[in-house]
Amino acid sequence: MIKAVGYAAKNAHDKLGRFEFQREEPGASDIQIEVLYCGVCHSDIHQVKNEWKNTVYPCLPGHEVVGRVTRTGTSVTTFKPGDIVGVGCMIDSCRTCDPCQHGEENYCEGPNSWLATYNGPMVPAKKAPTGENMYGRDNTFGGYSTVLVVNEDFVLAIPAGLAPDAAAPILCAGVTTYSPMKHWGVKAGDKVGVVGLGGLGHLAVKIAVALGAEVTVFTTSKDKEDDAVMLGAEHVLVEDDKKALKPLKGTFDFILSTVPESHDVNPFVALLKRDKTLVVVGALEPLKPVNNMEAAAHRKSVAGSMIGSIAETAEVLAFCAEHGIAPEIELIDIEAVNDAYKRIERGDVRFRYVINMASLRA
Ligand SMILES: [Zn+2]
Ligand SMILES: [Zn+2]
């Protein structure tokens, strides 16, 4: 076993604190990674506080992981010690279902769905049709730790053009916004709306701009206007400014909502052109009811999208390197993570905290 140290919460009311544990030695196709950086995703907070009612404790979050390969299993050919690599939200999947066979592991339909980097399988044994857990572990410990051991198929190369600390948020926030833009065919000249300007939203703006879209940001706070423009948005609107939204009715090709909680999508559905789609990636909970008169009258869609596949993650890393895109990050020590959570909940972060894991080794 490998000695590891992380930051974990023991229950929903607990703060994150130092936690010593052990990782399995790497198997033949596993890679041992010394964690260098880990992004702080809003879902880490939802999970630590059991806001999705599925948290397994102790909860050791972190799924925007960048590190250095220190050891590889005997059959590993993809990476070698010293390589800078990334791990996102998934560390395994069933590999046999239709989505897995088609390179869409993030929609794995196996009995336990995909194995999350932390908090275990997406469908735990008690909810699985078989009542079993094919992965043999009910909990997994994520990237707020010194070391990670992951199957090589779920490890990503970090392109040389990306700084390892800034690359971390691409592994969740980046692919979560890139995947739907690709699936719904966002292209140069499209009018794209981004609702919310946090960790996901700011990357959505950068990626959409790099795809050649004309981007409008919808935000609740007027003071994010300068930031939105700095990120490349052409227009910034305050969400409840009905007067400003009215002339935009029926003008958007694609809208991405990154708001991390239940919200009303109807004002944005009204802005879509006929046949176009609003995709919700921030909230994983019931939304306010959609007015289907508006959706039906112009054959519009409201859709969801869950992170992205391993292939898409590799693609978005390459895309960011090629277009010189990097998340805006603030590097913090592990001791600052509980305060960082509070600031994220207040919307007081520009735009992604990344933990420097050297602070956990000190
Ligand atoms: Zn995330
Ligand atoms: Zn599968």
C-alpha cells in the first residue's frame, strides 16, 4: 500500500481537514501520480455538504488533477515517469455498454455507471439493478491528496503549451463546457449566450470566442461586466434586465447555462432562434418548469450535458493549448480551502481556485 495524505470531510457539517489514508499499489495498467495541483470545482462543495444526497464519507474531493507520473504498471505504454498528466472526473467505466463502446464513458450505462474520481461509482451498489458494485469500491478519494493511482485509459497528457496549474480546471470545467458546444455544433459566426460567469462560465466564454462565436454573457452582477469583456465577450447583460433582453428574443444559436443551482431558464429559452438549444451544465437538480408554449412554438430544446468523454478531454486540452486559452486561476495552499469554499458560495472568486499540493506535503 502507498501512504497518502489528503484533505477530507467526515460528515456534511465538517470542514475539510488533514486525512491520512492508503492507496492501492498500481496494478499492471495503472499509473501512480504525484499530485501537483488540483482545481476547486463547485461540485466539490455540493458533494462535501451532501447537497446531492449521495455523498459517501469520508469525502475527499478533487477532480481537476494535474500531477507527475512517478511509477507505471508493467503493461503501461502510454506514459512514463516524469510525464505531466491530468485526471478529470472519471477514473473508470464499465467499458462494455453502448456509450462506452462509442467513446462516451461519461454516459456509461453499466450497472454502476462510471467510477468517479471521488465519491465512488455514480450508481452505488444499493441503487444498482444488480445490487452490486462492479468496481469493488464504494468510495474513492480524489485529488486533494498527495498521490493518485489511476488506470492509464483515464489519464490525460497535459500538452507542453499549458501551464500545469492553469491546466487543472480544463479537466472538469473546460470539458464540461466544450463538450456541449461541440455536440450542438457551435461554429464561427454563431450567437452564443453564456449564463453565469464563474468557473464554468468563464471558460465557456473563452472557448466559444476561440470557436469564432459572438458571445453574450448573462450575469446577475453588473460588476462582472469588465471581466466578461476581458474574457472576450462582446455583450454583457444583467439577467433580470427585461428591457435589455426583449429585443434579443429569437436571436441566439446556442445558450449554455452554467448556474450551479436550480434556476429559471425561461427568459433564456425565449432568446433562442427556432430549432436551437439551451444546455444546462451547472445545475444537476430540478429546474423551474419550462414554459412549453415557447419551446413548442419555435421547436426549441432545453437539454442537459454531463462533463465530457476522455477523448473530448484530450481534445479540449489540445484546443486550449492551440488557442492559448488558460483558465483564470488563483493558486491557494490546502489550508485555505475551507475559506475558498465560502468565497465560491458567495460568488467571490476570479475564477477558479487551484490548490498547490506542495502545501500538503510541507
Ligand atoms: Zn467539477
Ligand atoms: Zn459503460
